[in-house]
Amino acid sequence: MRAGTTSSTMRARIATAFTVVAGLGVWISISLLSGSARNGVFVVREAWDTPAYFSIGLPVLAVAGGVAGFLAPRRVWRWPLWIAVGQALGMAFVHPPGTDLGLLPVALVLAGLPLVVLLLVPTIVGGIIGRGGWDRGLLA
């Protein structure tokens, strides 16, 4: 095994963990920070129901995708998928009381797919910078 292969494998693992944690962290922090007390009970909101998700959360996720693309600039399409996995985990861990997680698969398709497509752009840009130019290895 070549030394470069070990290094790229390690960077890919770091990028995977980084993107999952970024997705999870953005979802949980925005959900909890946007919650409010009602009748003495703290009620969280879905992160995407808040303006902060679009003004703060998505830019943070775009930067995370770009950093992951820079760290591991091969098959960069994976990093937005891992961000979406982190977001799904955040949805499962932090959801308003009384809500049903039965709609989670529908939410992943209707909101997760556009999120992945949107975050693919900064991830590709990070990969181009990391590789020093366009290369088929970015996507293959």
C-alpha cells in the first residue's frame, strides 16, 4: 500500500466525520437556540423552520462542504450526502414534542435532495482548490 493512499484514506475518514458532525451540530444548535418556553415547557423548533437555518446554518454547511472537498478532493459528491446524514440524525435527536418521525423519509427526499445539490457547488470548489484544478477524480 502506498503512503499516499493511507494519507488520502485518513483524510477521507476525517472529512466524513467532519461533515456528519457539521450537519448534526448545525441542526441541533439552531433547533435548540430557536426554541422557546411555552407554559413552562421548553419547546424546540425544527431548524429549517427558522430564519437562522438559512442565514447561518446553510452558509456554515457550505463552508464545511468546501473544507471537506479541500481535505479529500476525490469523489466530492460524498460530502454533501454525509452532511445530509448529520442533518437526519439531528432531526431524529431533536424534534418538537408530539411530532412523528414517520415523515422523516419524506423530509429527506423533499428537503435533503435539494440540500445535497446545493452543497455540491462549494464542495466541488473546495475539491478544485485541493487538487489544484479540475480533474475527473473530483467526481469519480
